[in-house]
Amino acid sequence: MSSYQYVNFGWDDAKAASLDPVGRLVYRSNLLGGDQRITNTGGGNTSSKIIEKDPLTGQPVEVLWVKGSGGDLRTSTRENFSSLYQQKLLDLQKLYASRADKGLKSQAEDDMVGMFSHATFNLNPRASSIDTTLHSFLPGKHVDHMHPNAVIAIAASANCEKLTQEIFGGQMAYVKWMRPGFELGLAMQEIARKNPSTKAIMMGQHGFISWADDDKACYTWTLDCIEKAARYIEAKYQAKGGDATAFGGAKYQSLDEAKRQAVFAAILPWLRGQVSKQKRFIGTVQDDAKILRFVNSKDAARLAELGTSCPDHFLRTKIKPLYVDWNPQAEDTAALKAKLAAGLEAYRKDYAAYYAACKHANSPAMRDPNPTVVLIPGVGMIAWGKDKSESRVTAEFYNCAVEVMRGAEAIDRYIALPQQEAFDIEYWLLEEAKLKRMPAEKELARQVIVVIGAGSGIGKETAHRLVKEGAHIVCVDLNADAAAATAKEIEAKYGVGIGVAGTGLSNCGPALGLAANITDRASIRKMLDQVALAYGGFDSICVTAGIFVPSDTTGHIPDDKWALTFNINVTGSYLVGDEAFKTWKEQGLKGNLVLTTSANAAVAKKGSVAYDTSKAAANHLTRELAIELSPLVRVNAVAPATVVQGSAMFPRDRVIGSLAKYNIPYKDDEATESLVTKLAQFYADRTLTKAPITPADQAEAYFLLVSSRLSKTTGQVITVDGGLHEAFLR
């Protein structure tokens, strides 16, 4: 086509010419995967048949390079592609034909997947996709298998075959729904053999596949197919009335943004607790115009009940979402919770019935029966996953499912996969084996931990320590820029994940920066509600924020600074714990609160009376809160000694003051780093271990207290002071 309206054409001849054949495949894949209208995150696959030098014989040999299992086209690199001898893959057809038990969904068909490794070229360790045979058995040198919303809308229509002929003529053939695998590859091979002029196949309920002998031509042809499908759908959609009549027209009206956020904040932690009885989940909120148009519609309940069509979709979204018929104009959040509770109970029973009706003798045990997608009129969608990336992918896939339903209803009637077919994908033994190959979850996986004071020093180090163990981190600081900077450091190191969905704060990765003033209850509440909007709730809070006001030469500080010291070091921690407990109770999941005290709490010193007494109060606050918040929340504290390196509480002027106080030689123009090292070593020499205390030392203690390693410990203060015998308990 000369121009595109519904896809992006991004091919650059100069760029492509600079790449080797595999590089060109990666380039084509990234272009296709970068447009969400072409394929969803992690979905679809591409391939090229390339002549390579056989490392064993030195002779040229045809090699199929195809996106491997678990890759994402948008972000794929060469390492995400498997490479296999093309002739060996073709020869598997003889082996398969010899099996007496061959056939769709047979053991013989599944066994062929295990044979792919015997066709591996050049010891490539990337596991091959179940779709490998689709690429190998088709005649094109370059093959694209995509999941565009527009094409799936046709594939998920009651009259798919007829529509395919009407829209594409003889340019695209049709194959009825078949589970991906060897049989589907053979069926496509036969279609291509009988129709040599055909260069694409509509895959019923699934997507489409296209091919060409030139990679740019393949890319362009793939876009042409999607563009043609989208133009047809949009013309029919507008003729039927467009947005005004989509999904049967509006039944409810959206709440305004502020009210939607208030509803989400009120229900999300409670809902997270309800769906996290077996394992904890992380949430993503979607409330943009498109999802609201769907959840508010007259047909939303009917279409949601049908479930999704594309296998890529329902592996994340489950067989169907939970739709709650709540009237946002006439009912309150209490009514919404009641309807959600009833809906969840019914959903679990339905899922158990679905499993019982469809299971086979060798099916894996029933998985978590809770929904991963919840739809609420007037408010939007909530998606759940084991981590933020997965929940965003789940939300993305249901966004795609909504667009598929919109298109199918515009041109025909939407149909979903039969339940047995859906079950046979969801509980496929090959899928189960794939899940079992996944690496074990990290120690703090599935948890959301709020670190207050994360903009610098101990808080920043703690944030980095906890995310290393798989936690999602909310970096909170009075200084919003400092909090955001720590979150960005984490994202730069660990990435933001592969999902692209989520509205507002919920469009985040494993870390988020927020501002809060812990001496202001309203500010704390706002921050905790923002955490709910971003992740669905939280599990632990580490309060590392604190203040030390140096005294004057007489050992005094102004009265207002005395009050400020207690407000931050004591009252702030109380307000955080008291306000957070409201959310913890709603959520109903075990949590941890870790405060920060000091060795000074046990050692009286001249010149720091406000700080020392505030930390002594914080020690007792830890014990009091442990009683008040039990048994749901464990409350402990970390008591550092003087941490100089990396601490915001030791600016240059305080370091110099301390050096002067202890008669440690220094020069006025001496580098700050040198001054800090001198003071740190002085403090270290006073300890039994003779080693400077670092923020990393403190972070280890916070990690232990939010982990399950000390699950029976509460009301305790862990000292990390290098061994200050003056602070020993007496």
C-alpha cells in the first residue's frame, strides 16, 4: 500500500543494508513488535531461512532462525532467536508420520517439540517455540506470525472464513482453529501447496501468518494485511454509529478522574487481599477512554462472559474476566465491595466447574481460581499478575481483547474459543513444563515495600537492597526529585518490564518515586493511596527518614528544632504506622513495619539531647506498635550507629564540626570525601569490630526484618553499630 493509517511503516533501507541476515531478522522483528496494533507483548513470532556455514562440514546449509520461546518481538535481540537445520525439521515429518498415535493433541505431536533440540544449529541454547513448524513448513524464506487486533477480530467472528474471502479475496487462505503445533504446521503446508499464489493464512480464533522470499516484502505484506483488515472494520464500525453505539451503547457513565481514583484507592488493597489467598498479586489499573467505553456498555456483561479468543490473551487473562454490574451513579463503594465479594465467590465456583468439566486424567492440578482481570462500570479495569510486568501484560492483553470484540461485533458476531479448547491450551502439559522451567521466584517476589527516606543514605541503599531480592519498591522522600532519582536508578538497572498497559501511576515498573511529609497525616494517606493505585497495595514499610539538628556551642538547639526532631523521629513513624494499619487491615495480608532508631537511644551524650531522647522514644514506639498492630503486622526497628558515608545527616559542615569536637586534625580546604573517611574511621575505632558502618550494613538489617527469615520476631530493635559496648542492653 502507498500509505498506512492503522499501522506504522518503519522500514529503513539504509539501516537494513548495514545488517547481516540475522540482524535484518531482528530489525524486522523489532519494527513489528514495536507497534502494539501489530502484535501484543510477547506475542507473535518471525523467522528467516538463511544459508549458513555448517560448523561440522564447512558446507553451506539452510538454517531456520525463528523467535524462540518466551521472547518479545519489540525487545528481542539475536540471543532471543533459536536456530535449527531446516532440512532436519522437514525430516521430522517422516518420523511423525511413522507414529501410530499421531494426530491433533496427541502424544506424538507433543513429542515432536522435544525433537526440535536434535535439529539445533551451532549449539544455540535458545529454546524453540511451539510455533517452529509453522515457519519451517511454509515455503516462504521469511515468515511473520502476528496477533493484530484487527485480524483477530476477523478470526474471532462467527463467519470468519466468509469474511476472510470477502476482505482478502484469494490473497489469504483460511485454516480453522487448531492448537499450535505439528498438525497446524502440516495443515498450513498443505494449504500453501494447493494454493501456490497464496502468501498468507487466516488462523481461526488466533491471528494470521504471512510470508515472502524477501524480508522487506514480507514486512510490507504483513502490514498490508493488517491495514486492509483495519480499514474494513473501521468502515463498518462507523457505518453502525461508531463510538456512540459501540458494544450496544452506554449503560453507565464514567465517574470523573478524581472519583475513579478515590474508588480504586478504597477497594484495591481489599481486593488484593481477596485474590491473594494462595499467592500475592500485584495490580495494574486501566481507566482510559477505550476501556471505560467497554465496561460502561450494555454488552459488556455478555461479551465478558464469553471470554477471550486468542490463546496468547487468555493464558494471561484466564478463560474470562470478572465483570461486576455496579451502578457508579447510584451505588457506593460499600455496595461495590459487596458485589465484588459475591462475584469473586461465584467466579471461583465457575472456574472449579470449568476445570472439573474439562480436565483430563493427566491434567495438572487446578491453578489459582481467582480472576486476573476485574471490570467495573464507571471506573475501569484492574489486572493482576505475579509482578508488575505481568499485571501490565495482563491489562494489555485484555485491552487487546476488548478491541478484538469491538471489531468482531462491528463486522459480525464475536465468538470465543470453546471451553474445552481453552482448557487444553491453559492446562497443556507443554505449557506446564514451561512453567516448571521458570527460575524460582526471588525471596521478596510479589511484595510491594515502601521505603520512606529513600532519596539518600540508608533509605536509598535499602531500596536497592530490597529490589535485588525481587521486591517492588516505592521510594518515598520529602524531596520528590530525590525519590524519583532513586526509582530511576532502580529502573535503569532492572528495567521496567515488558508490559505496556496501566494508566497514570499504574503505568510504572518495579520502582516508583513519591513525595510525602511524614509529619502530616494527610500527606501520608495520599501517598499510601497512590501506592494502591500503582501496585494494588503494599506489604511492608521501612521508615528510614530522620533528622539530627546540631547543637550550638552551648549544647542547645532552638525550641522549634526540638519539636521538629520529635515530629520526624517519633511522631512521623507513629503516623505512618497508624495510617498504614488502616490499609493493612483492609488488605488482610501479613505485613511488616520497620522503624529506625539509633545507638544513641541507649547512650546519653552531650550535645545531642533532642536527637538521643527522640530515638529512645522511637525504641519504645517500636514495642508499643508491635502490640497495637499484632498479629497482622510485625513491627521492629534498626538501630544504626553513626553512619557517615553516604548519609544525608552528615553534610560537610557537620563532619567538620565533629572533627573539631574530637580534636581530629583536618584542613579547611580538604576534600569532603577525605573528611568523611577520617570521621568514619574515628567512629569505627570506638567499636569492637573496628570497621566503619556503611548504609549497606544497615540495608541488610532492613532486608532481614521484611523477609520471612525472622518471621517470629516483633517488637525488637536490631543494632548495626559495629559493637558499641556503651549501647549494650543493661
